[in-house]
Amino acid sequence: MNQDYPWYINGLAFECLQCGNCCAGPAEGYVWVSQEDIVRIAEYLGITVEEMRRRYVRKVGNRFSLVEQKKTKDCIFLENSKNGQRRCLIYPVRPIQCQTWPFWPMNLTDPDAWCRAGKRCPGINRGNIHDYEEIKRKSSQINP
């Protein structure tokens, strides 16, 4: 293969099944949010930006992350329904970090990294093929 092209030049299959695995503990994690994310989520929830920040955002160094549920370390917006299904309460306006999953640089380093991500995410390698340009655009939106 030509070294000028990444291994996923022909695209990758992914379909979000909204399983919540990428939003769940057990370890602490970070859902980084930008000011634009915060405004979008606040508008969706029908609250002020100040209330959004107070209730759902924490400062980590010089950045901001959504808070987690204390016991489970799940994202604060991941809801467990009575029938055992999980769902994101803000899915239509979820942060850019969430919108770009699984096309994060760490998952695109090589096919093994992609397969490792697929062990936690059942949507990897199923559904529509996302082309190289879309993957490149999404992976460039992630700020480490």
C-alpha cells in the first residue's frame, strides 16, 4: 500500500447504536466541552448557560468537562431506563467529542486500535461506510 494513505483510505463502517458504552464508567473519564457545546446543550435543556455550567460542567485544568454520576462514573446525561436500555438525554446536541466517536486519532492509528475500540463499541464495523474525508474531518476536531 502507498505510504501516503492511511490504512482506512477506503473508509470505515460505523453505526451508533446508542448503547451508552462510550459514555459509561467504571473509570473516571472526560467529556470535553467547548463554549459552543455548553450553549447548545443549555438551549436544548431550556436552561441558562450559567445553570448549565453550575449543574453539569466541571473545570479540569484549563478545560471543561461534563460531570459524571458519582457512583457509576457514567456521563451525567446517560440515562438508564426501566427496561435496561441506556440513552443519551442530549443526543441531538451532544458535544463534538461524542459526535466524532469513534473517529478519534487513538482509534485510527492502525487496524488493531480500531478493533480494540470495537470490543467496547458494538457499532464499530457495522452500518454505513464513512469515507476517508469524513473520518479525516471528524478526527481533526478532537482536542487531546
